[in-house]
Amino acid sequence: RVAGALRAAHAAYERRFGHVFVICLDGCRPEEALGRLLSALAARLAGTLHEEHATAAGELRRIARGRLTRLAEGALAPGRGGPARDPRERQESRR
């Protein structure tokens, strides 16, 4: 039942705005994600095209920022190919 409601809401969104629904769920607990997604879809369907373009652009920025942050954190973590913070860590990683 929920999956059907979600598909219908996505289809209505695409018909209304001409593109897929995007939302950043970074920081959202898994058990809250579906509720947040459904409430955001309903709220955003009620907005204007101009409002939705601004909201979708903001969500895309949040998604990109989160991905870049995770990438940078992974690249800079010791033992993951990034620079070590302590010179002794570099020596240990070479052994």
C-alpha cells in the first residue's frame, strides 16, 4: 500500500514539475526516511514551479555537499590512501 502511494506521488510530481523528485536524506534516521519523504512530496506538490525549482536546487546542493564531504573524509583518513596526520603514521604505513 505504501509503495503504491509512493509511486503515485512520484508520478504526480513528475507530471506537475517535469523532472524527478530529489531530496537529501543525509542525517535522517532510516526509520524516519519514508515519513520524511512522503511528507516532503506532499508539501512540495502544493508549491509553485518557481518554489520547487529553488527547493530542488537546494536539495541537489545538499546531496553534492554530502558526497564531497564523505569523499574528502575518506581520502584524508589515515590508512585509506590519504595523507597521514602524524609523520610517524607515514613511516608505519610504509612498513
